[in-house]
Amino acid sequence: MGYCPECGASYEPAVAACPRCRVILNPDPPVESGEPVIVHRVPDAAAGALLCGILENNDIRTVLRTATLPGYGTVRRDWATSAWGEIMVAPDDAAEARAIIADYLQALERGGEVRDEDVEGVEPGTEA
Ligand SMILES: [Zn+2]
């Protein structure tokens, strides 16, 4: 099953995106604690995948919502921003997600570049 992260509707596995909201379906049911919130906008797919990977490594479930949808050609959502897409997380995880992204971007500015070792195999934390 696929679930629309925006309206919560469920669809057959063959359906890739919610035809009503035009967002890519999530394999997991929507978070019960509330609507996902946008924590960061990304300029391209690589940045989205990278940041989502970092958040996932910290046990934060992410939804990467994109402006360009497979199956819809090059249809773009009418956003006030030119961002390629946006990262959404559960409201409970929003503060932590923003902090993690801020830390990462800060390190990026400081260090100039990030090595693969810095983002792959990030420890999810010592707790739990
Ligand atoms: Zn929907």
C-alpha cells in the first residue's frame, strides 16, 4: 500500500503518487501524531537524498516531497519558491530534524566539503 503524506489516503501498490495532492506516496501510514511539517527546502535531488539520509540515520522518518513527479512528466507544483523539493517530518521530530540539518549545514560551511565518511554510517545516537 502507498499512503499520501498530505491527505492520508491509501492507494494500491501500483499507484506512485496521490492524483489529488500530486505528492509521491509514502510506503508507511501517515504519522498519527499530526501533519508532517516542512523542516527544510532543498535545491535538488542529491541534496534531498543526502539530508534525508542524515535524518534517517538519526531515526527520524522523512518524507521528501518533490516538485517534479514521476508519471506526471515535468509538471511542477506551483510553489512560491524555486526549491526542487522539501523535507517533511513528523511534528514531534521537527525540532530535532531542524537542529540536525542546521548542524550539518554549519559543518559544511566551516569545512568547505563533506567527505562520504561524514555522512555515511552516522551513528544514530547513544540513547535507546
Ligand atoms: Zn493526497
